[in-house]
Amino acid sequence: MPLLEARGLTKIFGTLRACDHIDLKIGRGEIHALLGENGAGKSTLVKMLFGALEPTEGSILWKGEQVAVSSPREARRIGIGMVFQHFCLFDALTASENILVSLDDPAPAGAVTARARDISKAYGLPVDPNAHVGDLSVGERQRIEIIRCLLQNPELIILDEPTSVLTPQEADRLFEALEKLKEEGRSILYISHRLEEVKRICDRATVLRQGKVVSECDPRKETASSLARMMVGNEVQPVVRDKPAVQSEALLEVRDLDRKAGHPFAVALSGINLSVRAGEILGVAGVAGNGQGELFEAVSGEALQERADQVRIRGKDAGRRDISERRLMGAAFVPEERLGHAAAPAMTLSQNLLLSRYRTDARAFLNRLGMIRNSLIAHAAQRVSSAMDVRKGVEDPEASALSGGNLQKFVIGRELDRQPLVMVVNQPTWGVDAGAAARIRQALIDLAKSGSAVLVISQDLDELFEICDAIAVMHGGRLSAPIPIGDATYEKIGLLMGGAEPGHAAVSQAEAV
Amino acid sequence: MFEAILITIATAATPLLLASMGELVVERSGVLNLGVEGMMIMGAVTGFGVAAMTGSAWLGVFAAAIVGTLFSLLFGFLTLTLVTNQVATGLSLTLLGLGLSSMIGESFVGRAGVRLGALDIPYLTEIPYIGRLIFGQDPLCYISLLLTAGVSWFLFRTRAGLTLRSVGDNHSSAHALGIPVIRIRYLAVMFGGACAGLAGAYLSLVYVPQWVENMTAGRGWIALALVVFASWRPWRVLAGAYLFGAVTIGQLHAQALGYGIPPQLLSSLPYLATIIVLVLISRNRRLTMMNTPASLGRPFVPDR
Amino acid sequence: MRIELVKRPQQSVLFSVLSPFIALALTLIAGALLFLLLGKDPVNTLYVFFIEPLRETWSLHELAVKAAPLILIAIGLSVCFLSNNWNIGAEGQFIIGAMAGSILPVMFPDFQSWIVLPLMLLMGIAGGAAYAAVPAVLKVRFNTNEILTSLMLVYVAQLFLDWMVRGPWRNPEGFNFPETRSFHEYAILPEIWSASGRAHWGFIFGLVAALALWFMMTKTLRGFEIKVLGQSPRAGRFAGFSQGRIVFFAFLLSGALAGLAGLSEVSGAIGQLRPVISPGYGFTAIIVAFLGRLNPLGVVAAGLVLALTYLGGEAAQISVGLSDKVVRVFQGMILFFVLAGDTFIHYRIRFVSAPAAAAGEASRANV
């Protein structure tokens, strides 16, 4: 008898069938992978299992008996625990308060903290109980989540994309903890789209595609590419990259960039140097929250520098110029957050086109009186949509009505449409389905090939290895020297991401100069 | 003379303290209710009316708290269930409260009210200098002090208080963990309403035991400012309320003494003081950001 | 049973047009109940309140007199609110504008020339804008909450006006009444069509301002900038728009229009300064702005509706013996219903019966 069984589980949002009659069986003491690309319905499914979403249809059996998991509290009561992908933590509370607030049993705070300490020791998950979560690194936050989950003594632990925020070495330590849990007879539902690690640790796998189960298999008997085919369905066009065509002329340079932390949870930048030449794609790897967002703000001109020469675009000082002026110098920017940063959610696509291009394309989009020429803008938006294959229900929808992948294609296409000489992208394919991701990566490669300099900030190492000519690593607000792609390995990059070899960055920078 | 001034400072401070203590809890849960002035004036008119009709000041106090709560539920329904803009809805609560109270209170104008008397504990109240000051205040004044201690204990020493703070910090996380965000916010909003109602009753039953149209005169807004001033901490609210009580009483005495300063300019001092205090406290963006409940004023629609 | 909101994929065009009308209809129903509660015949009272004032020409003029300040202020406020700046101190800016413009006729009554009125208008505009600049500076420089500061300044302005008309500016020949001397003929804002009623040029100013700002908001980059920064400040910063500049723009604009409204009121409708020159126009204008859906043209219609409640209140007081305080209750209710109605533009409402599991089929049918 399986520990948990889902029968015909269905969830409908509006007209979207996020999960469509899903059957799932998880045995005792098994690490069960739930595979699927972004938007396949994995998160929706586990939220239903954990009681955070209410199924439209279908039933859940726990130890052979039908149960109604009406709330996360109920799920925890019967023995299901969950570690969320976007951690459910409270920045303003301390680590121990974060643990306490999620517990349903009224044990006194002292006892809970003591138990948390025991768990933290037993599974190798060190955490400072008095630290405010807002000040902790992503890895530490995940440990709090896991401890919080284990405190409930769950029989089934759901882990949603746990390694996406970890360095390869941190991931290894997590896998050790998971093995230990498995030995204790607990089951684990492991959600991931990283095939190698699924093959490495999982006993069974259920593969989802577009809300439906397409396969149940033993991942160890499959190859990474056969698993990928199951996930994506039709073959995704592989990204084509010719020999690098890097030229000597540096189009984007950052010199000795320092920046103080602007708000309590921000990261300060110190001594950042980089240079991207025409035809080159430079990748910036790093675990989330190590200053990537702050670097993007500084390079884009959303935040100005102290000295003009700290950022140079096409050989001219740009450090004291704002984002519009940097665009006029030939640069284009795509920030990490699609909704609310790259695009205004309640505005239409054509309005969002105007958002980043009213200065660079002023002559086309505004008439002499400063009036907006709506028809020309709508036309340009249409051009971007067809160039990037943006799928939408109506002619000119609001940005928030588009799926993540389609909106991302639009905000990238919006900049590519200008043929920028310098392109800076933060997390180009985060949360985007495989088809859209491939399209975006190909577009970035093509842009570089045409002679532009491209800076890609990403937490996805696979992506960086796929498209970059060199990779530098951010850690604690510092940037390492770039490693040419020929010399880069996952291990080397992973060590730098974990902050290993302090001083390494400074040393190799000195060498590079 | 000096003793009398000190005693009246407590009288001026208590309504501010009651109202801001309620709003502090509301804001700690992540909701910004700008309708304090409206709930307060409704409490004032109810307290006066019920006390005048029944002859019991305590019944008036009780009714004022009830009406304050009901009025806050109106705000709760709109902002929590229908997810309307909290700023606009709070404003409309104030406008409606001011209008409704002046309509209800039309027949009360000029009528003699009932006063909620000060305590008089034999011997203790007679201690020279400090007797009246410490033991001779009105009961609501003591209640407001107990409330401060109670709120402080609740927020920082109990599980329920921790849950409330977590909702104010990140409602999405709280929801995902199975914490009933909306229910907790309803309760907080109702608590805020009851406190504002009490504050209003204090004005019409203790401060000036009569009904005057618009008698709150912006105290609800000053209470809101006090919460910001206090960085959402109960004991600092207490300090702020007594500071403002002192400014209010100080300018009243200055008016009585003359000095040749126009009374209108003195009357505007508490408002100007509010602005100055707000500027001083919010100058440090970093500090403000650290203290402000992160979900404050943000709409929340749970997905189910 | 509980109420659940389901986000619409696109804003409902139907509801964004209908919601003000639904709000008005609901207000009328609630109003009828209120009248019933007060022991009045609801149908007759509603008639007196909302129809009778529209039947006489002079009374239509009165409508324009009341609507002028409401429209002028509310247009500025709607631009302000769209940019997510909460100026709720228009009442104070109205008063200071009126006082600034009155300097000439009150302090220099012998300076009589055709230039006086244009100067007064400019001074009124400048006064309102300057007073509104205070919360703007505090917000931009010191990060101070503009809601609280702008509101506090209302009380300060009211007290200041009270002091001036009782003290330094009191009419020396006025038998100690708390009012300034009456404005001379060059300081009076002309009536539009004096043969038939009192409506003055303030109403025309309102219409012109509405058209101009409608044009700005819908056709120009500045309007786009205001909307982007109001909805999504981070996207606005990404676009290269300056938050601080828009804070000043929004406050100065709304302050200037409130100042113009104040000056028009004293120079067009009252003819002198008194301790109280506004029945709360600055606050009622907040309701006007929302009822007009923050659209300058919608604001004109909404301003007329709210002006009608003032007239209706007066009429009902005379003919039915209803308290004039009812007006403010009415106005408060309108805003509540408007805000509730706006929810339907963005969401559909679903009623869910309590046992969640049983709801499966029902909610499917709802899709």
C-alpha cells in the first residue's frame, strides 16, 4: 500500500487546467521525483497535496484511506511536511520565531528551540536561532525551512526545487540529509527539473506535461535525454552556438565599482571589475542574494555611480548618466522581475513597449507636440510579438494576462528590436518553459554574433555553460575574475559561488589586468 | 497648579493612547486603517447619546466600543473581503463617520452630558502632590495604561501575537503555512475599531462631557501619526501620547495666560508638532523600513 | 458560505463604465432607507433632493456655483491619486489660495484696476501650490507620509484663516463682525450670464482644466509617466521616470487648482473672506475624484452630482424639514459604494459554500 496516493486530482484556474486528472503513488521510504518543466503543474499539484490549494476534482488517499487535506495545518497533522521553493519565511522575525510560528502544537518556545537545535545537529543543518531571517543567505533560509518541516516529524516531505538556490556543493550536503531521512523510513517527494540529480537520488519518477501525467518510470533506467523528451514532449530546438566571434573592442566596462547597501536587506558591492567585448557573452553566476540585483541596478543606471568612469558604455563614461541616457548610448536592459519591474502589470503590451523606449525611439513614437502615437507603437509591439513568437489571447493584452514565458519573450524582444550594442539581462529564463527558454537563449547568442556585447546574470549554471564565452562569479557583493568557458567546470564555479578561496577574486583580477 | 497641569496631561493623552494602541495592532497585522477619526467620532457620539439616555456613563463607554467595532467591520468588509484600496476606504470611513455622527448628534448639541468620574480611593488619593496624580485619574486612563502593557505582552510574548506579526510581515508566506490571514486581520481591525470607539467615548464622557460636532478635531489623525512616530512599538506610543498631551495642555494654558499670542496660532501647535515629529522620525529611511510592517497597506487575495 | 474573488484576466470594460452608476443607484436605495428611518416619505424626499433643484434656471446656476470648486479640486486630486500621491489636504490649499488671492482687495482696497483680478487669480494659484509644496518637499526630502502632513496642514490653514479674519484682516467698518471688507468691483469674478443666475467663471475654469488635463493624461508622455509611476513605481524607475519630480508635479498641480478654486469661491461666490469659506469642498472633492473614476471628464459629471447633493440637502431642509447633516452621510455612502464597485472591475465574485470538498462540481459549473 502506498503512503500517499492521488487519484484524478484536477485544478482549474479560470479557464486554465493547471492539473488534469493526475494520478500519483508514493511508496514508503522512497524518494519520488516529480518532473516537469515550468508551467507543467508541479507546484499546483503539491500545493493541493499540502492543502494550500483546494482541488477542483479528485481525491487523496493517505495510507489507503481517503482524506480531505483542507489546509496546510491538516496536512501537517496527518504527517505531510513541505519545503517551499519560494520560502515561506518572515524577514522581520528571527529564525526561531519563524520556526515557532509554523508549529501547531502549543509546546513552550524553549522546548521547541531545543528540539530545533537537536534536528539541526542531527542532519547537519546549522542555523543561528537569533538571527533575523532578512539577514540570512538563501542556503541558511532553506535550512530553516527544512528544520521547520522536520520538527513536525513528517512521514512525507515535499521539497519544491530545493537545489535551484544552492551551490553544487551545498546541494551535495542536502542530498546526504535526504538519504538519512530516507533511511529513517520517511518518503520524499522531490520536485525538480534538473535531470542529473533526479537520476542520482530518486527511486521513482512521475513526469508531468501540460498538467497531465505523461509517464511513471525509474529514473535510473532512463537517460537524461529520454527524461527531457518526456518532460518537453517534442524536441526542443537545441541552442546553436558557432565559434565565439569575440572582438577586441570593449563595449561595456565596469571599473572598481563600490556601492553601499541601499536598504536593510540589500547587499553592498565592492571592487567590481568587468568588461564585455563586442561579440562576447559574459555570464555572472552566483547564488541568489549575493548582489546580482544591486549590480544590475548599477550597470543599468537605475542607481547612479559616484564617479563617471565606474561604468563605461562603448568607450564613454556613463557612471553619472541615468538609465534613459545609457539607453541612448546604445545599451538595453532586462531586469529579473518581469511583472512590476520590466513591465507594468496592468498596462498593455504596447504601453509596456513605450515604457523602455520612449526616449530611444522618441522620433517614431512621439509627435512634435509630445503626443503619443498609439498606432505606431501598437505596430511595433506586434512586430516584437511575432519576432519572438509571443502567444497571447487578444491583440494587445495587459502584461499580467500573459504567461511567464510569453511575457519574458516580450520584454527581451522589446529590447532586441532596437538592435542594442550592449545588452544586460538578469535571469533571462527564470521560471520560463523550455521552448521559450531556448528561444531566448538563441536570441541572445544571435545578438552577440551580430557584434553586440551581452552580459547575462543568472543563477542557472546550465544556462550559463550553454551560452557564455566566459563566466564570472558573484559572492557577497564581490565578483571573481571571468573564467573562459573552456576552463570552467561546475566544480570550479560552484566553489566560487560558495565563497571558497577568499581573496581568489582579488588575486586573479590582478593577474587579468 | 503644576499638579493640575500634570493631571490634565493624562486627560489629553488618554484618547490618543487608546486610539493609537488600537491602530498599532491593526497596522502590525498589515492593514492601514485611515478611518480612525471616523470610528472615533462615532464612538464619541454613541458614548454621549447612550450615557445621556441611560444615565450610565459606563453603558455609554461600552456602546461606543461596540459601535466602533461595527464601523470598523465596514472597513474590514471592503478592504479584506472586497480588496478595495485601503487608503481610499479609510478616508471614506472617516468622511462617513463625520457625517453620520453630526446627523445622529444633532439633537445632542447643547445637552448636558454624563461625566465618567475620576477614581477616588480613600487615603491614597489624599497623599499630597502625587495622590491625585497617580490614584485619582479616571478609570479609562488606567485601562489605557493596562492596554499598553497588554498589547506589548500580546505582541511579543504570546504565540497569537507572533502569528499576528507574521501576517503583517508577509501575508503570502503566512497563507502558505495555513495561517488564516484574513480572519486574523478582521480581528485586528475590530480591535482597532473598539479602541477608537473607546477613545471617542473618552472625549465626550471625560474630556469635555458634552457633544460638539467634529469634536475629535483631528485626534484620530494624530493617533495615526503617533503609531509611525512610535515605530509600531506599544511603549513608545505611550510616550508619544503623553508628549502630545503635554503639547495640547501646554498651549491651552498659554492661551489662558494670554501672552498676546493669538489663540488660533497656539491651537495649531499640536498639528504642527505632529508634522515636525513625523519628519524627524521618517528622515532615516533605513530605520523606517526596518520597523514598518512589510505588508502594510498591501492588498491580499488568497488563492484557493 | 464565503465570498471568494477570482481575478479577471483583463479589466472588465463593462464594469469600469457601470460601476459609478451602480454606486449611485445603491446610494439612492440606501438613501431611501435612511429617509424611511428618519420618518420621511422616501420617494418624495428623493424627488426633493435630486430632481427639484434641476427644474429652475436659477437653481441650475447654483449647481454650477457649487460644482465649480468641486470640479477644480477633484481634477487635480485625480491626477495626484493616479500618481499614487495622497494629497488629502486640498481643503487647506483651497483656504490658503483664497487668502493669498485676497491680499489685494483686503489689504490694498484702493488699488482698483482691471489688472487686480488676473493678479488675484495668479496669487490664488500660487498660494495653493505653495501650500501643497510643503507635504511634497517633506515626502521627497524626508520620506514623510504625505497623507498625514497634508491633512494636518488643513487644520493649520483653518485656524490661520480664522485668526486673520478676526484679527488683522477684520473689516474696520464692519461692526466687529468676523469678516474682511467686501471685495471691490475689480476684485469680483464675473458671472457667466448674470441675467439668469449667479454662476461665475470658476465653473468655466473647471471645464477648461478638465479638458486640458484629460488631454494630458490620455495623449501625452507626461500622462503616461504619471500612470506608470502610480501603478508600478519600480517599472517607472526602470523606464527612467523620476519619482520625486512627479511627486512635486502632482502636488503643485492639485494645490494650484485647489487654490484657484478657493480664490474663485471667495471672489465669485462670497465676495469677502469669512472664518469659514468652505463646507468641506476639499474633502468632498475626494469623493468626486473617485466617483469620476479619476478621469478628468468623469470628474466633471461627478462634480455636478455631488454639487446636487448640496443643493438637494438645502431644498430638503426647507421643504421636508430634513436635517442638512444628511448630505454628508449621503456623500460618504457614495464613496463607499464606488470603492466596492471598483472591485468588480478587477475581480469576479464567487460564493463558495462551506464544505470545500462538496464545492468541486459547483465551482466547475462556474467557470
